[in-house]
Amino acid sequence: MVKSNRVHRRAALSTMATAALLTGCPLSVPETLPSLEAETSNDEPSVRTLVAETLEYERRTRGLSTMVNGAWQIFHGILAYGNEFEIDTPDGRVAAVEYFASGGTCDGFRPQPGNRFGERIGLRVELQPLSKVGQGHRDQWLAVVAQAGVLVDDEWSVDGRTYRISDWLRQAEYDVPLNFEEEFSWTLIPLAMYRPSDHRWTARDGLTYSTDLLLESEVQRDLAASVCGGTHRLIGIAYALRKRISEGATVNGPWAAARQHLETAIEMARTNQNPDGSYSTSYLHRTGWCQDLGELLGTTGHVLEFLSVAADLETLQSDWVERTVRKLCSVLEQCRGIDLECGVLYHALHGLVEYQRRIA
């Protein structure tokens, strides 16, 4: 049976909160932390304080379980909080990354042996598109693990066999020709984390692929027609470009095109931002208002996530980005005590985590 793709507080929802969810007018449930919107303009907390309090509150009051939730839900929590994200398992509450690395499973996560590469065996996680139980995009799990700070030589246990993350990555590279959807956003992220920017490899079709080849493909895609307004494509491009720059390598050819692509998207986000800092259901492509807090959290959270990865420090410290951060924290405060879809919630929180890290 397909599990709920929402994240629950451990305590049951109050009658008022449930009614608010059904009517589309969420009400805050009183909690121990002060109301963020109750502050007067003169006592407005600093953006750093606001982000820190919001992240800690959401981490402390929401949780997922391998007995209830599928892999799609859980890896979104890992995306936001990395190894700090804990889940309930039959053996108690544990760090999610450590649970899966030591052989733990849940609905939607059944990694399997892949192809043989010399003395090593690859590791593969099957695609389960549209299920919201298993990974919906190729290499999505690997991208989350990479962003969580797991190292390329770290071990990962499956059915008693010990693999390394490098085995998982090698299999992903080998299987690039199977990416018929031509979504390389998530593949670019572990490549950026674990490989040099000039990395090349031979895939299962016998052809040579490279990081810059996948990058060029992503830059050419129509953002407006892509999932989540193209923010995932932009994030993959941004991680790859950051790696290139960190190496001190020349930013030319497809790399220069990627930089221009990101700069254009950042300017689109600034131009199409609503006055209160939020974004429309068209993400960064058009202005527009949305009355649904879940929709607003999803669009605004995804745009901030992209900005937090791709923008320079001066942009992240600008007033217009701060407006987005404050709006996002305000919406999360309004949604306290209410079930939220995991993708919406944790992409927003990941945006805040990356923002916090960059401006620290």
C-alpha cells in the first residue's frame, strides 16, 4: 500500500488545526517557541536568529518512521538535515543516514547489486517514478547522500555485502544511457561532490560521457517545462559550477554557458518575486499570488533552495533574498501543527539550511 507522503507531528493534530487544513486557512498551534509573527517591527529578530529557531523547531517537532513512511519521504528529511535527521525504526530512533548505511530498508528503498567493475560490484537503486514511495528521478538517492556529507569511500551495507559510495557512483555513471528522461540534475550533484570537473567515463553503450556533457544538456533544457520550475536543474548546474570554480579551472565553453544560465535565473527570481518575498505557482518565471500556503511553501522554498546554492554572498545578503527567507519562516510558523507534504516541507528547510551555512 502506498504510504502517506505527508510528515506528521508526534502529537495528534488539534481539532482547530485539522479544520484549518481542510478549509485552506491554517491556524498556528500554540507551542513553546514564541510566535515569529508576534514580534513587533521594532523587535524583529535578526534573520540569522529567525532561521536558526525555525530549523530547530521543525527538526524537533516533526518526524518520520520506516514503519509508516516510504523512502521518498525520508530522503527529503535527510536532504534538509543530513545526518542530524533521525527516524523511528523497529529498533528505536536513529540517525537516518546511519540506519540506511548499515543495511536498513523501508518501502521504496531496496538497493541491489549492479554490474561488475573489475574487482568491485556496482550498487543500483531502482527508479519508481510518480510513486512518492521510491526515488522519482534517476540518482536522486545518491544526490541526497552526497549532499548529506557522506564521503565517496564510506561504506554502505546491503544484504550483508559491503559496498562503497564509489560503487554506487560508478553504477550511476555506467547507467547514464538509461536516463531516457534526460534529467541529469541529480547525477551532476554527486559528480560535483566526488569527481573532478573534467571527469570522463565509459558507459554501458560504450560511449564516453563527461561532467561537462551532462552540464551542457541541463543548460539546454526548458526550465519552465521542468519539474518544480526547473529549480532542480539549476541546483545541479550550480553544484557543478561551484566545483569547477573551486578547482581554479577555466570557466569557458559549457561552463561559461552554465554561469550565464544561473545568472539569468537569479535575475528572473529577483524580478518575479512578489513584494512579500514569496513566489507564484510559476516559481521564478512569472509573478502571481497563491492563497494556498502549501503551494506557496513549495514554490518559495524551491526558489530559495536554488538561490542558496547558486547565488553569491552579496546576493544572499541582499534585502530581496532576506524578504524570501522571512516569508518562508513566517509560512512555516503558520503551518505549525499541520501535516505538510514532505517534498514541500524539506526542500524549504534545505533552502534555509543552505542559506544559514552560506551567510554564517
